[in-house]
Amino acid sequence: MLLRALWMSLDPYMRGRMSDAKSYADPVPVGGVMTCASVCRVQESNLDGYAKGDLVMSFTAGWQDYSVSDGAMVFKLDPNMQNPSQALGVLGMPGFTGYMGLMDIGRPKKGETVVVAAATGPVGTVVGQVAKLQGCRVVGIAGGAEKCAYAVDELGFDACLDHKQNNLNDELAKACPDGIDVYFENVGGKVFDAVMPLLNAHARVPVCGLIAQYNATEAPSGPDRMPQLMRLLLSQRIRMQGFIIFDNYGPHFPEFLRVMTPWVAEGKVRVREDQVEGLENAPQAFMGLLEGKNFGKLVVKIADK
Ligand code: NDP
């Protein structure tokens, strides 16, 4: 079938596909089509089960206006979906990542303190708001006063700290008077340094992403914190677990949609998108994502219908 891309998603993992360093996925070869998830309209179909006009999600369409698909890695979307671009964010891979990482590895309990960075992005917003729905104290970390105000005023976080301020360590300690029970790791770097001393006994740390390192070409300067971390993991019996959402959570996707769709519809989970117009603007927007220039889930609008 021939697919017309309407929306494409820009996500931090794409940085890893532009490097041949060892990773969980093969890089995109030089001259290859850059990978992405897209919401597409079927233009023509010779495939059983798909008809012209169907709305689908494709994981193989790539950064292109049109693509030809044999149906692999394509999923039908509800044709009446109000905001199809949400299939790339809160109701798609990033939302699913935040939800599963928090619930399966973070296992938040009422009254516990949950900390999440990249707090206003699609993963962080879901982590924080779902943790609030579980009755937790939620502290976000984000880049800049505007994002922090949004996390508190609109998303209902208990506090949000600007990681660009110099006194992050002290501010985080003040915002987490009972320590940290769940740290949802999205960024690494100096944010993790600030979190480490505050982790409580039996804390859980879902390691979802390390965006502060994605552009690094050499080891960071400063002391080696590995011995400190190992000692902490042991003495505090901390569970720290990396996960890649595509690995083994697939069967839980319908369950996730059943829970998240009404939460979004009822406004219990609020959504913010950063929409960029035009495929030609995708590279610049992607570079901005790695510097925190996006405010909300970054999507590129390619066509209307
Ligand atoms: P976002 O839309 O939140 O974009 C990334 C954000 O990271 C930026 O907006 C910026 O926010 C923050 N950031 C960038 N550089 C730095 C830095 N040096 N230090 C601190 N923060 C920085 O991204 P997503 O919500 O899509 O993804 C969040 C994380 O989850 C990423 O690490 C991503 O790789 C990971 N991920 C992992 C998956 C998995 O299966 N394990 C699946 C999906 C995502 P700010 O301005 O607030 O700092």
C-alpha cells in the first residue's frame, strides 16, 4: 500500500541511530532513510485488511512524505481519533514508556516521592501525572522557569526545579524532605548526581534515557562517581533497571491504551505538543530536542489529510 505521512514523531532515540556505537538497535546507514514513527493515510492498497482512507501508524515510513508498505510494523488507528498526533506521544510509544517504566519498575506507592527529569516532555509528563494519580509526591526537573511553572500549575506536580540553575543539589534536597523513593531516569549527567545522595533505602530507578550524554564524544570531566554509585546501590538496596519499551512490553499496549485514553479524555492526564510544520524543518527541530528547545511532545506536521 502507498502511505501518505500526516504526522511524524521526533524522539531522542534517533540520535543513537546516527551513531555506530554499540546499541540496542542498528544505526541508520549513511544515505539511508531516517527512521521514525508516523501517522499516515492509506492512499492506495493492494493489501487485505487495508483500504484507501484508513488511518495507520507506521514504524517504517521514515522521514518521508510517501512510503510503500507491505503491512509490516503498521497498525490501524481509530479513524475517529480526535487528535491523531497523540498516537505519537501520550497515547503512543513515549506515553507507554512512561507508564510501563513507572508502574512496572518504579512501582510507586501512595505517599512516596517520585522524581522525574525532562518533566514536560511526553515521557516525563506521563510519569509525573500517573505518579500523582497513584498518590505520590512528584518533583519534576526541567529546563527553565516556564517549563517548571507548567509542570506545577498545569500538570499538578508538587514542585519542579530548573536544572540550569547552579544550586540544583540544594533545591532538590529541599523539595524532597523525605528523600526519593522512585527516580525515573531520563537524562543522566548532573541531574543524576543531584539525585544520588537523596535515594532512600529500597528506592527504584527505572533507567529510561540518558539524553544529557547522547551528544557526548568523550568521557565527562570530574570525579569518577562509579564507586559511590555501587556503594549506594548495595547499602541502600536500590533496584536500578534499564528498559527499552519495544523489548518486552508489547502485550501490555492494549491495557495501557484502555487506562490512558480515558485519562487523557477526562483531562486527568494533560497533554502538550510542540508542533513543527513541514518535513524540511525536521532536522533543525530534532537538533533543538537535544538542547531542550522543544516544549512538549515534538511532532512534525507533514500533511492535513
Ligand atoms: P523530550 O520531548 O522530553 O525531549 C528531551 C528533553 O530532554 C528536552 O526537551 C530537555 O528538556 C531534556 N534535555 C535535553 N538535554 C538535556 C541535558 N543535557 N540535561 C538535562 N535535560 C536535557 O523527550 P522524551 O520524553 O521523548 O524522552 C525522554 C527520555 O526518555 C529520553 O532520554 C529518551 O531517550 C527516553 N526514552 C526511552 C525509551 C525506552 O524505551 N527506554 C523510549 C522513549 C524515550 P528540558 O528543557 O526540560 O531539560
